[in-house]
Amino acid sequence: MAPAPGGPLARLSLNTATTKAWTLQEALDGAARGGLGAVGLWRDRVQEAGLDKAARLVEASGLRVSSLCRGGFLTAADDAGSAHALADNRAAIVEAATLGTRELVLVVGGLPASSAPGGPALPYPAATPDADPARDVVAARARVADRIADLVPYAAEHDVRLVLEPLHPVFAADRAVISTLGQALDLAAPFPAQTVGVVVDTYHVWWDPDLERQIARAGAEGRIASYQVSDWTLPLAADALLSRGHVGDGHIDFATITRWVAATGYTGDIEVEIFHQGIWDTPGDQTVATLAERYIRHVLPHLG
Amino acid sequence: MAPAPGGPLARLSLNTATTKAWTLQEALDGAARGGLGAVGLWRDRVQEAGLDKAARLVEASGLRVSSLCRGGFLTAADDAGSAHALADNRAAIVEAATLGTRELVLVVGGLPASSAPGGPALPYPAATPDADPARDVVAARARVADRIADLVPYAAEHDVRLVLEPLHPVFAADRAVISTLGQALDLAAPFPAQTVGVVVDTYHVWWDPDLERQIARAGAEGRIASYQVSDWTLPLAADALLSRGHVGDGHIDFATITRWVAATGYTGDIEVEIFHQGIWDTPGDQTVATLAERYIRHVLPHLG
């Protein structure tokens, strides 16, 4: 029998990426069985079910949708790439609204593709060394700002918030040219807080010497759209993307960061999104039980 | 026959870690043969030769010593660990002075060892979750500040500069709790610029959205003690520490960063320190030739 709603896990959210083997229905059932109050949805699970059916399943579950993952990938340097990204993000905005969440997480994309990096040394013309868009992170960031401006009106119409996720700098080249919470807030600054927000994901930001100040700033601006918890474990996995661990298994000080977030007055969900082969190979109910146990041990006592 | 001194490579410095198989004498000979103006020395190569002999070899080579690597590892939470670190850093200060360089690079150390991280989930008491020094990065940084203050008088007596190296945040847990140039400059601020400086190492700082501003600040304060160049390549090596590439093989925009450094008026050496198994397996003279070719192509045109 499921724990009563409003119990200690009422603010805990299961991101469907954490229990990758589960369908949407299985994830909703598993989260409810575990007593969690919410789920974070990846678009692949939603698309498998079909958007309208997914929305009905979510509604029937009684769970909140803490966020939809993900839009983004806005750094294309060519018109076709930009147009494709805008179309995909508009679709994601509609999906978020249909699923009943305001929070659409954006992973903004890394440096655009190039023929140069990756393989053995490939000479390229010294005469134009600064004209290579594949290395120009400053220009890539400027394009992110432009694409956000393009999307804001559509997001506002649908009452959806574009939620900028700073990713750990280990992903700056290939996944996100937003690397710090302060940078995300600077990009959000021209827009209303109800239309552009930020994620505070411990895995990505724990190392930042400016973190306490930027969390306070994000809270004061009303832009904290999601607080996500997973741990930094070493050694890194061969695929750095799959290197996260359960809360408590690594090096992150959840007590301190959680208190900083709570001090802003944040009352939203706390989402757990872990990419990790070993966790994916574990039965979902066991993973949910571990999330709950770690949350109660390391996060809940510091939420105030 | 060696190129004439004062040629195009006069400011290029070979760090001995790049040609790991070479002894000190071999590295000095190889750098001179290649026409380079300087070497950066690791302490292991110096200790193999013996300090006094190393100093004589360096003097006979006619090369400058752009830096000595490295001191640091200052984050121990216990008195014995702190005392050990201070003694080791004082020895490194003497070595730098003896070798004729003012610049002693410090890698400040990561979180102190713990019984908790690393292995499978080990429960620890929820009652004191914020008393675990192995996760308290804020306290670890404060200890770094304290140890720098301890070392400054000794460094000043020996006319050696303690050079703080921000490391890429991928190393924040295990190697350096200084992750940004701005943070390094904040730590240096209480001390004279001739006694505490910073490294600008492209590999570690290229991703930083605040980089242009912090390089300008470092230059204005007179604290740029070393400009180091190597490239960020993907995928990461299994050991992230060995993941660097030759300039031009990866994602870093050397044109832009070099212009930022040059704009400060920096006239010091440009050092190449690459940890990479494939490069270590390459004959040293070939590696030096590659350094020179990449430097001439990607760095030198932007030094102004």
C-alpha cells in the first residue's frame, strides 16, 4: 500500500531518466508506490506513450510533474540548425503545457560540430584561426541568448518557463556552454522570472566557489525552477555523462547546499535524475527506495 | 644545429611533464635543440638529478626556468597533514630559488580523504551530516587561504612567488578546490603580487564565462605568473588527468584567449604541459617539434 500523500517524501520527485527501464506508466506507478509526490519526465518516455495519453496517465496518477526534460541545443551556427532547434523547442513547450508542468528544462548545447576536433591533429588555416565557430565559445553563448529571446514569447503564451540548466564544465564543449549558475542568471536577466528560470543541480554546480551567492540571487529573483540532487563520484565513468551517483555516495555536501536553497524560500520539488548504468540495471522499486532513504538522510533534515 | 636564441620560439617553454621519458639533461638539450627559450621543471626530474646539480645543468643550458611544478596540497584537515604540507612547500620554495625561477606553481589539493566517498554507499550519521570534512569544500578552501598566509613570509624571503593554479572543476574533488581564475585572484588578493600570483592554463579555464574579465584583472594586478597552453580533447581519457591534447587538437579557442592574455601586457613565457600517454610514447624531439609548430600556428600570431 502506498504511503499517504503529504508524507516525508511529498516533495521528492523521480526523474524518469533514473529508472530508465521503466515505461511512463511504470514510473508513475513506482513513484506513487514509493510515496513520492512528483515525477520529472523525459520526452522520450512521453513520446513512447503519446502526448495526450501521457497527460491522462499523469493526471490519473495524482502526481505532480516537477519538470519536463528537455529542450535546448540552441548553439547551431547555421540558419537551418537554428530553425530546427526552435521548432523542437516549441514542440517541447507544447508538451510541457499539455503535461501540466510549467518547467521545461533546457540543456543549451555545446560548441557546434567541426571537422577539426576529435581526431588526430588536423591542420586548419592559421590565417583565420579565430573564425572557427567550433571553437568560439563566446559566440556560441551569444547564440544561446538570441535563441532564448526567440522562444520567450511562445513560452509565455503557453505559460511555460524556459529553465536554463548550467552543466558541469566537463560538458562545456559537447553539451552546454552554460557552466555556472551565475551565467545562467545573467542569461535569464532580460526576461521575466515566470518565463525564464534556472535549475540548481548539485552534480553540476557543487564545485562553484560562487555557489552560495548565486543560489541566494536565484532565489531572490524568483528563478529557482528546480532543485535536483545527485552525487559526484570518482573515478569518472568512461562516459562522463553516466558518472553520477546516489546522494551520499560521493563528494557533495548536500547539507550545506540544501540549506542554501531552503534559505531562499524554495518550496518546490526536489528531483533526482541519475544517469548511471549500475542504477539502470537495478530493479526500479529498489532504486526508488534508495532515493527515498538518501533523501530522508541527507536532504530532508536541511529543508527547514 | 640549434636555432638562434631570440627566434620565434624564444617565449616557448617545454614543461618536463610533456616529455616524461626524458631526464632533466635530455629535456634541457631537447628544448635547446628545438630553439625554445625556456623549460618548466617538475620536481621529480630535479630530484633525480639532485638539486645543486640540476641548478648547474639549467645554468649551463642557457634556458630560462619558466616555473617549478609543484607545491600545494594544502587542504589537510589535521595538524600533522598541515605540517607536512608546509614543510614540503618550504622545500619547494628553496628548490625554486636554487633553480633560478621565481614562479612556484601550487596545485592546492582537493577534498581531504574520507572513509565515505569512493566505494559503495556507506551510511554515515545523519545527525552530523555537515561535520564531514571530506565533503566540506567551503572549509577546505578556507584552509588553503590559511596555508598560503603561512607560506607567504618564507616565499618572500626567498624571492619566490606562490603561483595559484585554478584547475578545471572536473578535478575539484580530488586535486584542487580552486576552480576559477577569479577565485585564485580572490585568494591572492591579501598578498603582494610579487609573492602570490596565478597561472592561466587554457586547459583548466577555457570554459569559464568570466574568463576575459578575470584575465584582465590578473594582468592589471600584475599576478599572471605563467601562461600555459594545451587543448581540451574529447572523449575524456579513462584517467581524466591524462586527457590533454596538443594545441589545435581540441576545442579551445587559443586565438581569443591568447589575445586576452597579450592585452594585459604579459611578456612572460608560454609553457606547454601535457599529460597524455600517446605523447609520452612519442620520441621527445618529435613532441618538441609539434609544440613548436602548433605554437607558431595558433599562439604566436596572437601575442601581438
